[in-house]
Amino acid sequence: MKDMHNNINVLRALKPQAVGTTGAANGVLSAIIDRQGFESVEFAYQSGGSASVADTITPVVFEAAATGDSFASVADADLLGTEAALTLSTAAGKYGRVGYRGNKRYLKFKLYGVGTATALVAASVILGNPQQAPVA
């Protein structure tokens, strides 16, 4: 059995909150995520139940070489999985994940909603393959 516990760092990307229903121009955006010292990144996001089954939550990953640079949406070729929308349900929450394999040091993560109701969403970022292990 391999040890994952000492080889990842899990950070909060987005605290639980409503993202609204007005589309990509809005939503919630994480603070800058610095992946220095880690070779792999995975974003995990989840929602609670929604009052409407027609609502969707969509993730977007952004990257930049420096904190002062403009952050750009990551090309599909640098994503593992897709930035696929989650269709919410009234019965239970949903979850999704998307990985990053690009070479930029700084990332941001956004979730936005489309529909008529709203659900609480949250996201974590998992940094893996550390250059130095174990991770504190």
C-alpha cells in the first residue's frame, strides 16, 4: 500500500457559498493558488441540492506565470478531464473534478451557475507529487 497522506496538500479553493444563476460573467473565483513545489493539481468541487433540477454549475480553471500577470482560461489540452457542467438535482448534491497538467505556477478556480435557483457549492484543490516529501 502506498502513502498518499504525506504526499498531498489539500487547500480550500472556494468556501461553501451560493454562486448565483447569472452565468460565466459572475460566479465565484478563488484566490491565487501557488503550486510551487508540486507537480500535479486536481480540483474537486461539489454542490448541495438545488431547488431546481434545471440548474447547472460549471468550473473554469485559470493560469498565469506570475501573480501580476493576467490569468487566462486553461487550454483543454492542459486539463485532465473536462470543465463539464454539473446538472443539479433536488434530491442530492453532485460532485466533479478536473486536473491540471500545464506548466504555469499560479492558478485560480471559478464556479458559476446558470438556472433559476441556487445551491451551495464548495471546492478544494489537491496538490500532489511534491518535490519534497513528506508534506507537512
